[in-house]
Amino acid sequence: MSRASGERSPLSSPSESDQSPAAESAAPQQTSGGSSGQGRSEAEINGWNIDYFEGFDSSLEELGWEHYGWGKPEVGHGAMGVMSDENTFVRNGELIVRTEYKGGKWHAGGTGTEKVFSASRGRWEVRAKFPKAKGIGYVFLLWPKNQSWPPEIDFAEGRVNGPEIMGTYHWDSDDKQDHKFVDHEDMTGWHTYGVIVEQDHIIFTIDGKEWGRIDQPNVTDTQMWFGVQTGAMDPNGKESHTETVDGGVPGDLTPQVSDIQIDYVAHYTRS
């Protein structure tokens, strides 16, 4: 479960980042724990300028973000059920991305910035918290504006319970891939999940601190936008070797409704 789904025709205000190397010591954000409702000023990072910030104070329609799932297509990628446009919405200043079992079927959520913002390289940060729910998958990804895949950068992917988080870079027409992994025990607290994309490396971060790096010459400079998706992982599907939903239906460890909460999404260029 890693690729954005549905038809795409992005409209954006792109930006090009500086090509200087990413410093590991670049002012980590102190955003773990606590409550939601952080604003643009709390998202500032020394050495970086915010050129896109969304704190979800209006509906997705007003913000220009999409609801994935019009027509309820199948989720795919080893997940059960369908994508539903009803499963992404704004509530109390947070973006909610819901996975829900109803009508005898799993419904997944997804949304992204494709119609409002994309960028070439730079830094992305997403402040989020996850529910407790066995077998519910998620991905925070960057997807090419021109729809010519690859490239793709998945900067946080796994199951909402964690603890393992995977970061992946897909490139070249034969889908070359490099993967990094980290264990993060506090998925239910507020944390920022980020990525720095520059000319010769990709750095994955949690709360501003590097946890993985992919060194590659000529990292893509394709304009890319941010997307988030969920899915209830099928115990009989192609991802059955990973954590899945017990029996394929809600149970003691997988509630009927599981909500990912996102406080803000931001993009930065170097100062």
C-alpha cells in the first residue's frame, strides 16, 4: 500500500529548493506529545522558510484538497474494501483520515495537495497522531505532479500501531527502490513525520531528527505533491506477510472506526 489512487490533474504553486546539503542539526521541532492546534509559528524551523502551510481551519472543499474515493473504487495494494470520499474531512482544526467498517465492507480514506500545492525537492513536515488499531495501514507520500510514475517518495508508511515505519524512494522506469526502517513506539502521541529531498540525498525525520538517509546522485527534481491514504489490510491479500486485520473484520484489536488525525502539513525551502 504505497501509491496514490484516483484521477489526478494537479494545479499548484511550485517552488524550487536550494541545493545545499541537509544539515542533521537543523533545528529539530519539539512537537512530541501535547495537543493539536499548533500554528504556522510553531512549525517554523531554523534555516528553512515555510512556503506552504495548512492548519485545517476550513473544510477540505474550501481548502481545495480532494476527497479520494469518488465512485468508491477498490483500495488495492493489499487492502480490503473501497476508498470513500466520506472518509476524509476536517474536524476541530484537524484533518481526519478515517478507516471504517460499515455495510459489511471496509471503507478507506485519502486526500492530498495535488490541486493546491506541489514542489520540487525541499522539506515536508506532517504533524499527526495515530489510533490504536491492528492491521490498519497508512502512507504519507510524495507523488509526481505530471503523473509520470516513478518517482515516488513514501516518507512514513506502515501500520498505525507501528512500531516499524518505512521510508522508500522509487525511481527510474524500472522502479528501482531503496528502503529505510525505524521503530517508533509512540504512534498515538503527536509527532512530526518529515522528509528532506535534495540533489544527492533524501532524509527521513521524526520530530525534526534524522532517522534514515538515502544517498543517490541526481535525486528527482520532479514537482511532487503530498498525499495520505489508509486501508484495512487483507489477511488473505498480497500483504498477508505483514500485520493485517484479524479475520478481515473488526474485533477486539481493530475497532470499527480508526481515525488518523493531522494537525498540519507544511513545505519548506532553505533560507
